[in-house]
Amino acid sequence: MEEEDFEARRKAIYKLIAEWAYEQWENEGRPDGYHLVHWRRAEREIIGCLEPDFLGREKQQTPPERQAGNPAAP
């Protein structure tokens, strides 16, 4: 990945985290002193959605019924 692409991706992820943390803060009544709590939670959730193994989680296996080549798969 080129450096410009990496920087654009990093900025987009940062923006998603900031927006999600802000939304959580608003939804919880805008409590004072919890900015880091909201930021870290949003960071875990966003990065977890983008790259599940980034946080040390195992990648979920595709259930057999959804694997390619199974005629019963939806």
C-alpha cells in the first residue's frame, strides 16, 4: 500500500472513531470527564469491525452451510 493510501485510510478510520465516540457521548447524556472512555470504546468497536484479528480475536469461521459450493447455501 502506498504511503498516501495508508495516510488516507488512517484519517478515515480516525474520523469514524471520533464520530462514533461523539455519538456515544451524546447518547449517554454528555457526561463530563468520560472522553477517553468513549474514545477507547469507539476505537475498539471500529477497529474490531474493520480488522477483527487486530485486537487478538480469532477470525470467525464460515459456517459449513455458507461455504462456497454448498447447494443448500442461501
